Amino acid sequence: MLNKLLPTNEATIDRVLRVVLGLFLLSLTVFGPQTMWGLLGLVPLATGAIGSCPIYTLLGVSTKGTKRVQA
């Protein structure tokens, strides 16, 4: 059931970039301008950690790709 709600639709590089971006944005709450806008970093951090993007799911997009099975 959870796989239908949150299907894995992110490739490894996509996940890594999301986690890095999320950590960078979260660091803005402590360093730099120190605004609460940095909390927006929780979104890419969470989607990168889970491996599922709700927007990708709605649009039917996947960066994960598919493995080809050779007969």
C-alpha cells in the first residue's frame, strides 16, 4: 500500500542532489541570512531521503529508469 502512495521514482544522483540541496537550505537558518525560509530545505531533504517525489508521481515521471531484462 505504501508503495502506491510513495513509489520510488528518484534515481540515486537525484536523491543525492536533493539531500545536498536540503542540507544547504537548512544551513541558511543558522549561517548566512539566518531566516526561516531555510526550513524549505526540509522538502528536498525528505523527498531525497524517502526516494519518492509527490510531484513526479502526479506527473507520471521517474528519473529512476527501468532495468531491461534480456531474454
